Amino acid sequence: MPERARGCDRGRRAAMTEALQILIAGLATGCVYGLVALGFVLIYKAAEVVNFAQGDMLMLGAFFALGFSMTLGLGFWAGLVCAVLLTAAVGWMIDAAIVRRVIGQPQFATVMLTIGIGMMLRTAVTMGFGPDTRTMASPFSGGMISLGGVPVSTTYLSIIGGTVLLCALLYAFFTYTRAGVAMQAASQNQLAAYVMGMPVKTLLSAVWALAAAVSTIAGVLIAPVSLVDPNMGSIALRALAAAVLGGFGSIPGALVGGAIVGIAELGAAALVEETLRDVVPHVILLTVLVFRPQGLFGAVGRKKV
């Protein structure tokens, strides 16, 4: 009897350990989804454009970081800073030189334009870096620490910690800086911001640059887990589900939605079937669109005609 009880206790502990590991891995993955979803939301709030090239910006930033840190030998942190700045410049130019030309056209034109931009970015990266999958280690890769006796990868913890830090910096930027407040004003009412003398076009391009920078950080965070290849931008489909789940215009909703999608995805893969991992985000997306189109934190919009 005591032996049987000890066996049951060991089984419960093993199950709790596995559940905690799945929770942390899912939360880390969801943090990346949330950051990409945050890019969707920032651009949508500013210009009412759904940027379907957002995932490819993540891929581009990851390749830039790989090139700076490993090919040019600048090291991880210097390579990350250079990649963020360069990808932000690309995001700025995409808005200033391309997207701005179709403002006022039907939404379908903008959607097709951003899809085309994403395809161009993938082609350019494939031509420049090749189609091969690459590995990119971070200073936190390969380690394990114990949380209450449960071994947890430092890679996952670095993703969660990096996301929390980035969100804190973004909150401080939008709350305490003139540029951040001006971006919010331009996003909420472009006409009023223009009347008040704000450079609305410049601010909108800055939002695109900020979204690209956030996606670059997300790409570098997830690179040690998912590897770096020209198709890693497909993560945007999961991030889109996260953005819709949280409420497409809600910044906190994007992060919460990302966490929910990530945990649900890995939980289904571990507890039911591995192949469900690719299905769960789409099921969540369809369910939200049918039963709660405004998402968890979104407001219901009504228009009088």
C-alpha cells in the first residue's frame, strides 16, 4: 500500500511538472504571437489597414539580426539593435513610399498590396540569404533552471521576460513621451491631429516603423525555438487569430489573445494530438468571429446610416 501510494504521488508530480512545462512553453509562444498581433493592432489603429506583411517583417528582422550578429560578427546585442533599426527603416519606407499611395482606395486594394509586399520581402530574403533554414542562438539558449523543482528552459523564460520588458517600454513611450502621445492622437483622430499642427503623415510612418521594430524583436525571441527561414512569417496567421480574439483595436487584447492562443495550441498538441497544433488557432479565429466578433476587449462599433 505505501509503495502504491508513493507511485501515485510520483505520477501526480510528473503530471504537474508536465503541465507547468506546457504552460510556460505555451505562454512563451503566445508572447511572440502577442507581439506580432500588437504590430497588427498598432497599424490598424493608426491607418485602419490590416498589414498582411507583418509576419514577413518578423522574418526580415530575424534575418537581419542573423546577418549582423553572426555573418558580420557584431554579437547578439549589437546585431539585435542594428536589425531593429534597419527593419524599422524598412517599415517607414513601406508606408511612406508605397502604402500611402493607396490611402482612400477600397480596403481590398490595401489588403492585396500588403500581401504583395510580404511576397516581395520573402523573395528578397530568399535571394539574399538563400532558402536554407538557419539556427540563431541567444545568450539564453540551451540553459535550464528549476522553478519549484520543475526544470524550465531559459529560452522560454527569456521570451516571456523580453515581452514583459518590451511592453513596459511601450507603455512608458505612449504614456510619458511627446512622440508617443502624438502617435496616439494621430491614431484616434487624424483630422483633429492635423488641425492641431501635428505631422500626421510622419507619425503614421513612425507607427509602421514601430510595428516593424516590435516584430523584429519577436522574430529574434522566437528564433532559437522555431529556427530562421524565409517561411517563418507564417506565424502571422496565428498572431491574426490572437489579434481578433483580443479585439482588433485593443493593445492589451493582442497580448492576452496571444497568450491564450499559444497555451491552447501547445496544450492541444501535448494532450490530444500533435497535428492539432496547426488547427487550434484557426478554430479559435472562426469561433470568435462567429460568437464574439469584437473579441474579448474590443468595443462593438455601430454606424448610423
